Amino acid sequence: MAETNKLQCMLSLSLPPPLSQRKHFPSFPSRLSFYNPKCSRPLRVLMMAVKRSPKRLKYSSQRFFKEDGMLFVEADPSGADSWKLDPIIELLKQGAVGVIPTDTVYAIVCHLKSHSAIERLRRIKNIEPSKPLSILCHSLRDIDTYTTGFPRGDGQGHANIFRAVKHCLPGPYTFILTASKALPKQCIRYGTATAKYASRKNVGVRVPDDAICQAILEKMDAPLMSTSVKSPKENEWMIDPVVIAETYGPEGLDFVVDAGVRVADPSTVVDMTGPYAKIIRQGKGPKLHWMVADDDVPESGFGAEDLIPSAT
């Protein structure tokens, strides 16, 4: 009898815990890691679990802990494993600053309404106070909330640009529009700590056509402030998330979402604040028939030199 009890005890120790006690494990292998600036590559932690039938699968929120480094999440570019982004969304809502992919290049982002996060984003990227930031929106509804919107036809010969814009969004364009009163002042102000801040009337807006970016924006309660990721020493795009983590991680990034290496092709910047839809930077988005080139019309009030450094 004693031998039988001993054998049963050994067997019970070798068995995995019941499913009710495994609710915090993912239902299939996933790769997550915490970045350590002292290492040349992120430390990868492979989490394994018993596979279950997809039809009966119940997803539960994952618990991720940020220790000495920053959270580094590898996500499928298609958005198939968007459940991995839940901790990123929570961090952003709490005032975190991190890197996410867009349909063009990678962007450093933070919550639109977090003043401290915006200031920290500027410090991490070393952006001068005179340079504005652009905002990443989930849909046209966000654009209508935080700007006065796109020009609409008035029956007096002015084209209905709004109707044309709907056909290219989401897409690789940054549109410069007039800011509304709903946009927090810290998003459009510029100056120095020792001088009185002035306010800009315009802001660059984007609706990226990227599955991961849209999955994050969909669950946010406001758009994200953003700036493109460039090398701090050289004026070139940084397209490898691992290199971005190594470069900006020590500066204070809270997380990096890795969706693979991107192509160095930024968005096309279109100024919508004047009488024409004027391209002030040609990028990934093609020139459409209702747009004009920068040298085709007189200069408008919001110059390319003001926006391009921070536009994704």
C-alpha cells in the first residue's frame, strides 16, 4: 500500500496542472522578450502551452511584467496575433512611450492626452520644441474630432476634397489640417521653457493602413502622438526594430513592437490648409489627380521644413 501511494504521488507530480490553473498561459507558442541594453539582442522567452481546439479556444489577457528593461513584443505583421498587443495598449493608456509599426516606417508614439508622455517623447527623440508632432488616427471620425476636417464643396466652384480623401484612407499620407479646440494645447504648442509658448493652428494627421497599428488605435480612447524613427546621428530612417531598441532603449523607451524590418519609404505629406491640396513631400503615397506638386503653387502657411522631421 505504501509503495502504491508513493507511485501515485510521483505520477501526480509529473502531470501538468489542470486547465483551470493554466488560464494565464497562451494557447499556442508565442515569443515575447524583455530588452536589456547590455545585450546585443533582446532576451527571448519562449512560452509553451498545451494546444487546444481553435473552436473551443477562449482567449484571456496576458500578464507581462516590465523589469529592468523595456517590453519587446514580436507580432505577426498580418495582425493574426493581435492579442499580444493588449499590454502595449495598457502601457500607452498609462502614459508609456514606445515604438510601433505603421504602413510606412516605424514610429515613436504616446497617448494624445498625456502631457508628461509627450514631453518624454520629445526628450527621447531629441525633438526641438519648434518641431510639431503628427497624430495617428483610427478613422476619419478621429480626424473630424481633432481637426476642422477636409475642405468640402460649397457649390461655388470649390471641390469636395473630402469625398476624394475617403478613397485614399487608410493609406500612406500625412494630411496637414487646421486643429480644432478638442486637440490638447501641448500637441500644437511650441517654444521653450523660458519663453511663452505659442500655438500652432495646424497639425499633421495620419490613418495608417497597417494591421498592428490599427489594432492598437482601435482600442485606444484617443489618437496617438507620433514621430518617425530616425537615427540620432545620421538623417536616415531606422527600419529594424531590434536596432531601434538598441538605440533608443537606453533613452527611456517603454516598449517596442517588432513587426519585421520595414522599407525606408515615409508617407506623402499633403498640405490641406491652403486653396490647393499641395504635396510638400513625395513619399510612399502616389500623387493623385486632385493634388498639386510643391513647386506648382505659391507657398502656403505650413512649410515642409516644419513637419517632415516628425511625420511618419
